[in-house]
Amino acid sequence: MQAKTLQWASELVDCIHFLHQKGFAPATSSNYSFRNPEDGTIMISASGIDKGTFNTSHLMAINLNGQALNDKRKPSAETLLHTMIYKRLSEANCVLHTHTVFNTVLSAALRQNGYIRLEGYEVLKGLSGIKTHDTFVDIPIFDNSQDMSELAERIENYWDGHQGLHGFLLAGHGLYTWGKDIASAKRQIEVLEFLFECYYRMQIFQT
């Protein structure tokens, strides 16, 4: 890896270990990527790696069509969701995907609603472009699928009519979010996961 690529790779590994320690990435679940600052290719986590032992050698290069570049390993099963985000958002340079108890339970429980609304919390200001707590953010929920091409197309069709997304959920599966760099994407993960837990716990008081 060239110097700047290695810097980003090391930062992503630190982020992955942080998320694993928080319980956001159990075992071999979850996947992560960044847009290579050297050549614009995508560096993505290889499939089947325990995130507690993840290191820079477990990242592999792919193109924007999701094809591995000079690597016989298999990229993450959800590679096409990463490349869909990068193609759509030129400002996105990191994509993070987590599996937590709260995002898994809420995305399954609210699947029929099609979204979860996060409203009125101070921490909302940690999301890109949000300047006040007096607002709301809808995080859409999509039925999960093993057909990544179909799923990516379904998300894109929704996105065409709903600009300004901060992330999306796959029902019973997990969260995807992104940022201009690794720190920004990590911040969005922390904000959204905090708010999912707040949402869940508020339901206890309202029943």
C-alpha cells in the first residue's frame, strides 16, 4: 500500500476494532470500506474475517462494479451496497455497516412502517448537516435480500425520491451509513446507534 492508502487503512482498522469492542460488529459480521485516496478504487473488508482480529491485510481492492482487483479472495457479500453508495455520493469516502441488537430488533419490529423516525434529540446534531435538535431524521428500512443487485436497485429507487439520507437499515440485519472520511462515518454510526437505543428504551416508558 502507498503511504496515504496505508494511513486510511490503519485508521479504518482502528475504527473496526472500536466498533467490535462496542458490540457493534460481533464475530465475522459487518463490513467496511473506504475510497482509496491514491487511485479512487475501493478498499473493502474481505469476507469471513473476525472483526476482533481484523488488520490491514484483510482489506482488498475492488472497482466500482464490485470486482476484485488482483486478489483471489472474496470481498464482503454486500459489496454492491458499498459501490452503490460510492457511485451515488461523490462526497462519500467511507462506508460502515454494523450489526447491533438495537438496530437489528428495531429494523425487524418496524419493517412494516418502512422507516424509523428519530426526533427531538440533541445528539441529532452529530449527523452531517443537522444544526438543531428541533428536527427529525427518517432512517428507511428495507426488506433484506440475498440478491445484492436487486437490493441495491431497490434502495436506489427509494433514494431517487428521498434526498439527504443519513443511512439505511436492512430489516433484521443492520445499519449502513457513510461519511466524507472515516471519522465522519464513525461519528454517524455512534449517533445513530445511540438514538436507536433511545428510541427502543422510550417505547418501554410509553407502554
